[in-house]
Amino acid sequence: MANIKITGAANLGDQLHAFATDPSAEPIDNMPAYTAYPTDTGVRLATHNGQIDLPWRWLTSIADQLRAA
């Protein structure tokens, strides 16, 4: 499991859950903290430090863990 610190990402779990449950969810532009947008294989989460691709099959469990924190 990766550890990534994203300032201003209090609602990231809810936002990722929206991608997992709603195919028409709009990309997230919460700059300067992060952006998130769907790709063919999942969701790309990008910050000023880099990016990480979250596969569709893991998206719900990642969102649930973030929402529980």
C-alpha cells in the first residue's frame, strides 16, 4: 500500500466514491491540492508532487478507507 499526503483532500473519499458509482462524474479540479479524472483503467490522481493511477477494481475500497479515516 502506498502512502500519499494530499493537503486539502478531506473530501477525496467521497469524490472517489462518486467516480466508482457514477460513470458521468465530472473530473475533480481541487487545485492547487489535487486533480482527479477517469482514465480507461481507473482514476488518475495528480498533485504538484506527482501522480498515481488508481485501478477501477480498487477504487471503491480505497474510497471507503478514506471515508472511514
